[in-house]
Amino acid sequence: MFRERASISRRVLILTMSVILVAAVFAAAATVWLVVETRKEQQTIAQLLSKGSPTVAKDVGTLPSELRWQLAFSILILLVLLVAAIVPVRTFRALLASQGSLREVKMLSWNILASMDHAVLTTNREGVITSINPRGHELLNVNSDCVGRPIADICKDEIRLDQISENVLRAGVASPDSDFNVARGNREHHFHVVCHLLTDADENVLGTVLHVRDVTDRAMMEERLRRMERFMGLGTFAAGLHHEIKNPLSALSLYVQLLEEQLEGYPDREVAENLAVLKTEVTRIGGVLETFRDFASVQDLNRSEADLAEIVDRTVRLIRPKAERQNVQVTVEPSDDELPHTSVDVAKLEQVLLNIVLNGLDVMPEGGKLTIRLSEAEGKSHVDIADTGPGIPQSIRSQVFDPYFTAKSEGSGMGLAISDKIIRQHGGQIDFETGPAGTVFRLSLPTETPHG
């Protein structure tokens, strides 16, 4: 996480202090020996002087005075050595205590950064990474040896952290929030990046600190809310449209039928063809209105306890002939654990599964693989429907569940919109992940019937 700077280890400190103490002991011992020898010399000179011989006094001269000074200096040196031995010991203890405090602070910093759910990176003024927390390795998909390397080395085309850091250093202010979309496998991840200046206590710029968050789940929730808002608005619009057009359309259909009866046997073939076109178009408009009504109506579900695996098997048997004609391999992967029976409207749920499975077959006209997986997690039963088609283009992903939107040359565009509504009526949700390797639609249904 952090690049460790070279520091004196505990063993080296102990060895150094031991050498200093041994040297001090030897020096103190030598000084004590010198003091003892000086005292002996003083005693010897004192005995000679006590004899009172002028010759001896002349030979000794100032030697007694010099010996006294030598003794005083030796005692002073001994005191200095004692102090010199005490000071390093106290310094050594203080140094060990400060290293312990530093380790505690670093460990606390590590724990704080490691517990964050978003990536935190720091760089110096040259754009070299100086630290990164564990979440950063996971989100940015980088190894632990990235510390000490330029930040440009870990940047992908989708997330240019190096450019953001460079702009902040150049401008001297925090960057505006940036959002990036990154495709990983069949799932698109949304990242939110914020960059600030990194300064010391004196406000000197040391580098930058970048915060990277994965907001994929939040973006998915916002998309669900937008879909719900669109459904509410379109539902009201559809109900009003059905009411306003139904009566005139019924009258039109009646008069076309009367006109057809009145012109029965009329020799002009063109008139008969025109009447046939009118009847066909009136019928088609009626079908559109019924679809609008189905989408707008809030019908009670006909719930019953059902086995999702059996519903999936019935759907697979229904579409298998079409899949074989297209050379599509259909595989069902059952759950590792037995799924509990779920309270659902069987007919409507089969309608949802059939809509999604047929869409999967439509995107693989030249063959491929369709996989249906069953699983349970966190009180919900999941059905994943994965195809190996080309994926959904980025430009239309936000419109997939919109009513009357379709990327196919045929179809009403209401299949996924109605499927989304049915799953939400069950208290569940429907989402998808897509990429060049294919698309996965996930149906999530609560194992317990929601109240209300």
C-alpha cells in the first residue's frame, strides 16, 4: 500500500547501542585504572617527601601538583563517561517509543484506508504513485507493485487518471467530478472520480490524491427509477388513449362491416380490395389499443405456488424446435441448492421468459448458445438468460425497456416493456448486462410474496 523508506531496524539499533555501551564501559574501566595508578603515584611521592631530603624535593619539583590535576581530570572524564552511557540509553528508549507510535499511526492509516469502499491513490508532483489502498487494486485491476511507478502505467483508455492528476497539479485546484464507463466482460461498470491537491502542514503541494468509486449499483437503481417514472407516465397516457380511440374505432369497424355488406356482389374488384385493407388496418389498430390496455392496466396477479425450474423447462420445450432450426444450443443450469417454490402468476411469468428467450434467439440467426441459469441469493430466486449474440449497442441500452422501442425490423416493441411491468408487479426486478460476448438478462423474484 505504501512504499517503505529505508529506516534503522530494531536489531541495528540494539547492536549500535551495545557497542557504544561496551566502549563506554571499557573507557570507564581505563579511567578508573588511571585514577588508581595516579593515587598510587601520589602516595609514593608523599612518602618520599616525608623523608625531608632536599635532593628528593628538588627531583620531584611540581610533580605532586600535576598528579593532582591528572587525578581531577580522570575523575571528570569518568563522570563524562557515566553521563555518556546514560544519555544513549534514554535516547534509545525514546527512539523505540517513537518508532512504536509511528507503527501504530501507520497501522491506523492502513486500517482506515483498507476499510473504505472506494479506491484512494496518492501521487507525487512527478505523477508517481506513492500509495494505493486494497480497494484500489480491486477496482482498477492493478497489482500491488504499482507503488513507485508512474500513474500513466496503470491507466486504461477508459479512465485517464494521469490526465486528471496532471490537470489538478497544473490548475492548483480540485478537479470537477468525472464519470467513466468501463466494460468488463458482459457488464458495464460506472466509475466516479474526484481529485484533490495533496499538501503538507505548511500548504506545500506534495502531489494529488484521487478517489475512485464504483457507482454501478447506484446507476442501475437510478435507471430503475427512470423506468418506473416512464411507466407511470406512459400508463396514464395509454389508458387515456385507449379510452379516447376505442369508441370511434368501434364505430369505424362497424361501418366498414356495414359497407362491406352493402357492397357485397359489387363487380368492381378494386373496391373489395380497399375494403379488405380498411378491415385489416382497423383490426391492427385494435390490436395496438389492446396492447396499450394491457400495458396500462393494473391487473391483479393470479398467484399460485410454482416451481421455477418447471416453468423454465416448459419454456425451453416450447422454443427448442426454433432453436434447433437456427443451430442454437440451449442449456439449462439448475441451482446448486433446491429452489423454494415461489408465489407467482405462472402464465404471466411464462410470457416474460418466452419474450426474453425469443429475443435471445433472434440475435443469433446463424447459431450460438443460449444458457438459462437458476440460483438463489439473499431471499430472491434468480433466472439468468444468457445469449452469445453481438450485445446491445451502447446507444440504445437506455431504451431497451421503453414501450414501442425495438431494434428489430419486426415486432411491436412492447415485449420487454410488458415483461418489466410483470416482474415489478411480482415485487421483483429485471436487469441486463451486455457486451461484445453477449447479453445476460436477470430476473429476480422474491421467495416470499410481497405485502400490499
